[in-house]
Amino acid sequence: MTTVAAHPVLGRSLDLHPQVALRPEPFGALAYHYDTRRLVFLKHPDVVRVVRELGNHDTVADTLTACDIAPVRHDAFASAISSLLDSEMLRDRTG
């Protein structure tokens, strides 16, 4: 997939950090990190669905495909996922 080369995050294997809880909200969800006490708003139900599914697929790109996210939206999702990585809401999957 050409978008993987444009956004390295799309080729990564990620998962929700084990210290993060997602609370559903009408706009999407609130993500709360118990260790850092950081609170992040996930402002779209599609982002919440992708975040919840990350651990079930080999890569972020595979997750987007499995969640039927249109390829034209992959850049926006890559940015959102990168932000979630920076805020430690997501982490690289090990083993």
C-alpha cells in the first residue's frame, strides 16, 4: 500500500496502552491514562473503532482496511494515531 510509505505509522503494530481506559461518549470517546493522568478526546466514532481494533490486526493499515476506512481518510487517521502514540495512549505491540 503506498500510504504506508508516506506514513510510517501505518506499518506499525500498535495496541491501546494497558493503562488506558476508553469511555464511550456521544462524540466518540474519552481516553484516560491512569499512569500519566492524561485525558484525550477521541472526537469521532471511527477513530474509537480503529483504536479498539488495533490489537486484532498486524498493522495500523490492516486495521484501517478491516474497519472499512476509506483510503482517502488514511492520512488523517495516521495523524490521529501518531498523536495518540505521542500522548502514550497507544504503544508498540511486543512479541
